[in-house]
Amino acid sequence: MVGKVEYKRGTDASVINQGLFYLAWLMDHRAEFEYLVRDRLGVTSASQVLWSGPRLICIAGDFTRYDVHAVREHRRSIDLVRYRLFGSDLLGLETVASASGGMQVARRARRQPVARAAADVQDAAMRKLAGAVDEVLLGLGDGVNRVERKTYRAYQRLRNIACVCPQRSKLLVYLKVDPKDVDLVPGFTRDVSGLGHHGTGDLEVKLRTVRDVERAQDLFRASYAAA
């Protein structure tokens, strides 16, 4: 697969735009690139170059929330990878955001008008709830990043603060909080240590309304402090 890696030492607002520019240049010069591969690596390697799904990988010291948003909105395949130096000989790489290219085409759903209207109302309520959670978690402090996973959304500092798993009519949030330090409320908070679930964290918080998000803010802050 064809890919372009763009590296920046620190945080750079133009890293994605520059990477996309160079990727477009590479796609416009396919013949020259294939000739170079054939000359350096041989005919077999040149024949294995795939142009159907080019990917841009941006590596930098950090990214802004605007970079993460741009990746989600863009139609290209883009990875944002943050690096960290540990001492003089250790390097850590962490994927901050990843998106696959191409437009997602929604399947036509055969619903009755009443059922469709009810589903639309529920979807709108869930989007509002997810937006409220997103605003609170990103506003906890500097260095909080949102990372889209396959089955959940993670909010991280150096490690996960919260993992948000969407359900049909609620959000399940898993926090880095010891359940033994919390007065558990049935239907709202639950000890899931030792239980399998998506994401990480031993305290499960069940959110159905924006008011639940307000109730959970102290727990969010405790998880941020623990991370």
C-alpha cells in the first residue's frame, strides 16, 4: 500500500495540510515512484505497490483537537501518531486518531414512518448526550486527547482517563477510579473489576441524560487526577 509519512518535531498546525500536499504529489508521480522502486528493489517489489488505498501518517510531538477533528472529517486515510522520548534510547509511539478513507454509504432502512421518527428522536438525544460528555472530558485539563477506537471512544492523557461505549439508549463510561472509593448507586455506577468490557477502567458509569453527565463530573475529575 502506498503511504506518506510526515514528521514534525513539535506541534505544527500545518502538519496535515503539508502531508496531504506531498501525498497528492506522490499520486501524481506514480510512474517516477514505480521506476525508483524497480531500480532500487527490483521488478517484483515494484509490482506489489498498491495505489488503491493511499494512507497519510503524521508523526509529531503533539496534535491539537482541531487536528483530530480534521482527520474525522477528511475523506483520506490519515493516522495521527504522537511520539514521546523516554531517556536517551527509548521512543514511544501512540496513535491519537485514525480514519479510513472513502465515504460511508448508509444502507436504506425499511422503516415505517412512525418507527423512523422515533428512531430519529432517539438518535438526536444520543448525539446531544455524547456531545455533552465530549465537552466535559476534553475540558478537564491540558493534554486530554480523544481517540476513536473500533468499539469505543477513549479520552487520554498518558493513559486512558475514560472509555465511552455507546449503547442504543445510553452511554457506558469506564473510568480509572477504584470502585471501593465510591458510594455505588444502582443503575448509575457499578463495579466492573474482573468483568469483561470494552475499554479500560474498573468503574462503570451509566449515562442516559445530560443530567447524568452533571452527576458524573466529580468521577470524571477523579479519573483525570488518577491518570
